[in-house]
Amino acid sequence: MPGESLTRPSTLLIACGALAREVKHLLDVNGWSHMTLTCLPADLHNTPQQIPGAMRRKIRASRDRYDRIVALYGDCGTGGLLDDVLRDEGVERIPGPHCYQFYMGTDDFTRLAEAEPGTFFLTDYLVRHFDRLIIKGLGLDRFPQLRDDYFGHYVQLVYLAQTEDPELDKAAQAAAERLGLIYARRLTGYGELETFMAEAGHGDNAVQPVPAMRLSR
């Protein structure tokens, strides 16, 4: 209609810091300039009970500046408390309990998890920060004998790769060897994260995102 504004509603994406690199890349490659990214610290995964409160504070501090707010977060160990906050605040989030599922796709993830429950997953982010988050985070640098306590019930390590990166692949293999696990790799790209972002930014007029499989290190 003449005179009708073609400006898209502004959308704030509140993401886990572990997704920041990938979300920013998708925003840039698709030209989604009407969407703004802000993140909660990735280290909150070590204290998941703090995630719901941090999310509520972020939402309330930002609500007046955006037409819509969307959470790019799994449940991430909050036991449903994050969903309670989002329901109270009227904020939608990407479906799924964790990023492994929405990177891999719900159906494929469910099949793999049912076929081999003893699977430990890594993403690009976790491969890059394996020493800090897994080895040092669990104290394995100081107490290597704890490896079996933490990983004795796992059989394989599956690297869910967002990008084609031989160096990350090599690092993921080394991580599997360090944990004493069988190594496997699945190139997932951005999976349901990419699709969800396209729909979140365009509402009923969802568009297909530009394929964004490559991301420089």
C-alpha cells in the first residue's frame, strides 16, 4: 500500500555466548541488519541455575528498545526454569534442550542418541575451548585420574562441525584421544539455528537463509 512502511520490526536475539560467533556470521552473511545480537556469558553453563535470572534481567533491560525478543538458548541444564522465565516474559526460544540438537537437527540427533546413549558431543566452540572448558574446567589438568569418573560411561566423541576446518577436525580428534573415546565427525552446518533465525527475523514472511557453511577461523 502507498505510504506503508517497509521497515522490518526490530528483533533482539539473546544468545548463549557459545553461539555468538555463529549467530553473528549468519546475521552478516544474510544481511539481517534488523536483528541485533546480545549474549549471556558462555561460562553460565557451569552454573545453569544462574541462567534464568540472567535471562530475565537481560530481557527487562532491553524490552523497550525492540519490537520483539527471541532467545537462542537450549534449556541448558536449567530443568525447565529457563522456559518458565521466557513464558512469564512472553519471549520465544529455539526448540530443543541444547545446541547439539538444533545444530544436528532434532530427528538426526534423536536417532544418534538412541543408538548410542554414551555419546559426548563437541561443537566448533567447544573444540576451540576444549582445554579451558573441559580439561581445566573439570580439573583434569590437575587430577587426570578423574577422567574415568567423568567419561567412563561414554563410548564415543562426536564432533558436530559447523564449518569445514581441518585444524578443528584435528583438534577434535586429539580431544577424543585424550578422553579415551572413539572419534566421529558430522558436518552439520548451522542446522535448525539457521532456519529458526530466518523465521524469527521475518515472522510470517519467513525466507530461506543464505547457505553459510564456511566461517574463517
